[in-house]
Amino acid sequence: MAADLAVPAGLRGSAGTPGQPSPAEPAGRPLARPATGARRWLAATISLTAGAAAVAVLLAPSGSAPPAEGLAFLLFLGSSVHVASTGWFYTVPQVRAHMRSRRARYVWWPLALIAGAGAIAVATPKAMLYWLLLPYFGWQFHHFQKQNLGIAALAASSRQLAPLTRPERRALIAAGLATVAGLVTRPARLQLPLPPLLHGPAVAGPPLVFAACVACGTAALIRRPRAQRPAMFCLAYLTALVFGLPAFVFSSPYAAVAGLTVAHGLQYLLLMGLVTAGPAGGSRRSFELALLGSVALLGGSALSLASDGLTGNAAARALFGVFLGAVMAHFVIDAGLWRMREEFPRAFLAGRLPYLVPSRPGPPAPERAVALVASRAVP
């Protein structure tokens, strides 16, 4: 959902969906099974998010020391590997047919971003390139929060609850924007050798806005009827709401940001693994999972190597730019394939994981359509 720390030797460390949906669940299975699948996905997602933040704080090195091997490996998985796993979509015939009808998003924009970023990295003086990384990181952390919004929306959908309300959505997005502001105005937390952008009382602005967003989001959640806020849904929403908290609490770059990167990547890899396995069974499922793993690990290794070139020669900096372009292409591709407001992404996910996008019994078809349009998904 971004390799998300792009600066090498930085926070990443030295370690480097209209086509036809897949067949639905066969008739005759117990009705409790979809609910069980949704609960397990949600519990795993919450656990990975909280666990990643805790592990990053515990393993964060002091000062400018490199991370330990364990944290470096988690950053490799949560950054380069998760970005590369998006390539699996290009192996799915259904998805490729959808992409052919939208070549600009899925072909031309990714190629333009990769080629353009590579050229800019070579032509731009390194001192200026550090400044250009600030909007890149801003896009990255906004992408993180859009994924959190999607997870909260799927948490409601999977429990057949009312979609997120406008105040609930706005609080999540605003909290993410406050996190972006808190990080890019203090570049040291991104391990960029740039001066702070805010001074004096203005430094308190982003954390105060973040706290206000958390308060507003919590109030919006409490306004839901009791039946519309079961414990697991509330925990998922609140986890998404306070996702950026480490960026304000810790001054160490690894404690402040590494956990966000690892959590985001592991959330994505979990969902990609479930989608890949889908309703298939036996050898077909094993083949699909092996294909995903190969694409993610081989592509992730290549991206990880390319991300080390910021301080190298022209060729190394070109590869570094290609790395940045690939990550931005990942943002663009995901923004289309996980947009549940659109017909194909919703049908594709419902065919693969029907327990996350169940049919809503009861309302007439026009009312259901309005409800679906009102819901959003993983960015």
C-alpha cells in the first residue's frame, strides 16, 4: 500500500481489480465461516500494526547507528518486498483485462514515473534532491493513511455494519495529513540533512492538529449506535486513527517512522496473501502463492539494491531514481486496484475474499448501490 522509506542507509537500513469475479464460496458451507475469516483477518491486521510499532521502538538503535539485523529484515519486508508484490496483479488475466481498458493508470503513468524519477535523480544536484524527497515522503505517508482508511472501511463491510460516516473518514484522513506535516517539517526524523521547516510555537501545530483529529474521530465513532460499533471494529478504527502517533512521540527516526513502514507493508502483504490464495485450493493455490512470493522477493531484492544509490555515482543515482519511480508507480496502481467504489475492484475482491465484501441483505438494489458508492476501500 510504499518502499517506503526511500533514503538508503536510512530508515530502511542496510538489509537491504470489470472482469468476472472468481467463483464464490460453494453452497452448503457453514454460515459462520465467512465471519470467522473476517475476524481472523481483522485480528491479524490489528496485531501486525501494533506489533510493528512496538518492535520498532524496542529495536530502534541509538543515534545514527544502523539497525540490527532483525529490524533491517522487517524494514526490507515492509518496504521493498511489499512494493514489489504489486507486480503479482500483472500475472492475473482478469486484472490484465481491466488494465488494458485503463492503460494510462496501469501502464503509461508507471513507466513515466520510473523514467522521469531516474532522469531527475541523475540531473539534480544531491543537495536539491534532498528537498525533492520531502514531497515524495509526503505522498508516501498519505498513501499509508489511505490504506488505513481502506482497512477501516473493510472492517465495517466485513461485519455488515454501516459504512464509515463522513466525519469518521475525514478524521482519519486529517490525522494522516497531520502526521505528514509533522514529519516533513522535521526532516531529521526522515534522516534527511535538511533544517527544520517550523520554529518556535509553530512546531506544536502538527501534534495539536493530530490530537484534535483523534478526538474528533473518537467522538464520531461514539456517535454510532451501539450495535454499529462492535469491539473489533472500534479497535480497527482507533488503530487507524492513531497510526501516526509514533511520529510525534519519538525523536529517533527508527522509533518514529520505521514502525509505520513495517506496519503498512505487513498489512499489505497479509491482504495480498489472502487475495492470492482466494477460493482456489490444492496445487492451484500453492502455485499462486509461490508466484506471489517469487515476484515479491525477487522484485524486492532488486528495489532494495537500487535504493542504496543516493550518494553514489551517476549510474547509482539513476537506479535510486528508478527505485523512487517504482514506489510512486505502486501508489498509482494501488489507488486504482483497491478503489472499492469502482465495479471491477469490488467484484474482484468479493470473488477472492467474499467475507470481506459480503452482500448486504435487505435494502432494495438502488439503496444498496448508494451504500456501495459511499464506501471506499484500500487505496
